Amino acid sequence: MNTLLERIKNQKAIMTELIHLIYASKASIDFSKDEIVVLLEKARNTNKFLDVTGMLLSDSGGFLQVLEGEEKTVNQLFSVISGDGRHNNVVKIISEAIPERQFDDWTMGEASISRQELVEIEGMNDFFTGNTCLVNINVGRAKKILDAFAQGRWRLE
């Protein structure tokens, strides 16, 4: 996979349009707390390498992810993510140009573990319990979709 990531990074244009891509999916396996930690770490490393920011939320086996970065890079990363067998029913919700990034750091919200467990995992935030990660996000489509997901309106059944 590192070869694929290196190829994606090397193919980046000088500076293409900044976009965000938002998708939802349904887990095809049950994730344990440890697997979520591994997923978070891998996502953080991949996104840092590719200069992609965003947020990955998980609730009751459903995922909602916002990816931000250069258009070509985000689209190639989404293609890789779409082929990941750990989830299915991948639905692209929005892919559009944005004037600036809304997420400075890669973060992940998780509803199926306790608030204390969230506090203990570096890089996690309490999106579903405190919604603190949205404090500095401008009102826009990404925030509205994240709010809807947190309220359970994006579950893929």
C-alpha cells in the first residue's frame, strides 16, 4: 500500500483545486476498540503523508468521512477507500471545491465506546458526547452533514 500512497503523492499537480469529499458507508465487520485505534493511526499517517485533512466518524457500524485536500489526491484516496473490504454501501454525498480547509487536524469521533475511553485515545474527540470538534468550523455543508450524522440521519441500513 505504501507504493500506492507514494504514487498518489508523486502524481499531485503543482496546486490543484482544494475540495472536500464526504461519503457514508456501512461496516462489513465489527470493529473492536483496538481496531479503531489502529484505524485512526493508519488514517492519520496516510492523510499526513498525502496532505489530506478531514474527519472520520463512526456510529453503530456506520461511517461518515470528510476528506479535504487537492482534488486529484482526494479522489484517488477515495478510490482506495471505496475498495476497502471492511465496509460496503459506500455512498459519495458531496464532492465540491472549498475556499479553505475546515479541519486542521485529522480527528475521529466514535460513539460505541465510553467517554472515558475517548479521552484515553490520543487524537480522538468527543464528537457524539460533547460536539466540541465543531466549535471552530464555519457553518457550511460539511458541518450540516456532520450534525445530521451525529443525530442518526445518515445511517445506512
